[in-house]
Amino acid sequence: MIHPSAIIHPEAKLAPDVSVGPFAIIGSKVEIGAGTCVESNVLIGGRTRIGRNNRIFPFASIGAAPQDKKYTGEDTAVEIGDGNTIREYVTINRGTVQDAGVTRIGNDNWIMAYVHFAHDCQIGSHTIFANYCGLAGHVHVEDWAILGGMTLVHQFVRIGAHSFTSMGTYLAQDLPPYVTAAGNMAKPYGINSEGLRRREFDADTIAMLKRAYRALYRSGLGLEEARRQLEKLAEECSAVRPILEFIARSARGIIR
């Protein structure tokens, strides 16, 4: 299961059935759970914990020092859950003491080639990141979000659950749940209806979310007035509530 050319520090903790390909390098503070496959030329360093049944493709770099000039060698971390696919040349940097101290990735994420997660990013579960996506530091991405190829995300931006970005999108502000965004700078382009149908949201719920979108983006209302409209809609449909909660937490403001 472990190729003889792989370099694994004797203090690293690997479950018995972890496979490690040729020329992979695994550091002393790394823990890897059962069923995970580390392919050739992967580098895993720092204080990194990886769960079960992940597949990490060649030339990925996980747990390297953050690209932050304030970093002075503190013992920060990366945590990765179960069932993730991490493709070629993905880079996942560990956290900083200025934030959570950990870059965290949930379960069942599909992370395509050349994606970059900077320090302190917090990624949920069931997300998709197409090729060349780049997340600056401190970005939060909620469950089921899909980011199209070459999407770039400014530091401290939050991306809501079930949202979608098209290829080449630049997000400098927060993207609310369910919303599709495109462009540089990103603009809203409706609800992610197809994604919601695939996740078995019923037609009535999708229709109500479209009403919420129109109140927020197409009614001409100011943000506070739109929020009052959303409150009324949330009384009829609980799926609207996450939009309100997301707006309340937004520090950078939402795209509009």
C-alpha cells in the first residue's frame, strides 16, 4: 500500500489501509484516516488531519505554510473530512493565529485541478470547485455551493449554500444562498434553480425562493426594505430564512 520511494516521517499517523504512491512526502504531524489514497508526488506537511476515503491526486500540496507575511511559524493546521476528491496541483495552506488557526474542509467535496485554498478558509460539504478557482484568506463557503472555473474570491468573502458562480467570476462581496453570480465584478443572475431541482427542492419552494430573489434584487427596494419583504416570505417558507440569516452575518455586504 505504500510505495518504497515515498518518504513518510516515522511520527506520521496513517491508518493501516492508507495507500501512498511514489515520491509522496508526508510530514511528522500528519494524520490520515482509513481508505484514503495519496497518489504520487503529493506533499502533505504541517499539522494536517485528513479523514477517511479521500483521494488526493498527484502534485497536490496540503498543509504548507500560509502565504501571509504575518506568519512567523506558528503551529497552525489543516483539517479535511471524509470522501473528498482533491485533484492535481491543488494547494491548501494551513491557518494563521490571526483567525481560526485552521483551514478546514468538510466532506464529499469535489476540488478540481489547480484550485487554491488560502489560509483560514472554511469550506463546507458537498461543494464543487472547478479548475483554477482561487480563494484568498479567510473565505467561508457553505454546503452545496458550486464555483465555476477561474472563479476568484476576495479575502473574508462568504459564499452561501446552494449558490453558483459561472466561469471567470470575481467575488469581492458576499454571495447569498441560492443565488447565481457571474462577471467581474460579480452580479446576480437569478436563483440556482437547476441545482435546487437536482437536490430535490420541490417546485413550490423554488418558486418562493424566486420571489425572495425578486424582492432582494429586482424590486428596486433598498436593502432594509427588501429584508422586511423577506421576513414575510420566510413566514410562509422556511427555506427563505437562510437568506436573511446570511445577510445579517455579512460583514462585506452582499453583491447587488
